[in-house]
Amino acid sequence: MNRKVIKELRSSIDKVDDQIFDLILKRFDYVEKIGNIKKEINMPVDDKAREEIIIERLSEKLSTKINHKEIKKIIDPIISISKDIQRRKK
């Protein structure tokens, strides 16, 4: 019984993981568009103020579920990859 429940829960996790990555890829599409505009207007990729706004917004929104430090651990790699995407030459 317990193994069956674990299998079902893991299947649910797999579905959520798929949804998460679909949304991350959608985010990266927007990031690429922003990167193209930044290139056109000669704007730097790095924007520490924007990064802090993202982290603070998520921290406020999710404060009862996950703490600031954990949010930062999750979003920092996403932001890093986003900057890599924006730096790519077209």
C-alpha cells in the first residue's frame, strides 16, 4: 500500500516538474525577447535592481510557504541562465 502511494505521488511530482519546465521555457522566451531589445538599445544584460525586485516580490508573495533564502536558491540559477540567454549572439 505505501509503495503504491509513493509511486502515485512520484507520478504527480513528475507532472508538476513537466509544468515547471514548460513555464521556465516560456520565461526564457520572454527573456530572449528582452535580450534582443537590450542589444538594440545598447543596454547591459545585468540588472541587479531588477533581480532584487524579483526576489522581494516572490518573498512577499510566498512568505508563508517558503523563506527568502530558499527562494533565492531557486531563482538565482534561473536568473543566471536568463542572463546567459540574453548574452547569446544572434
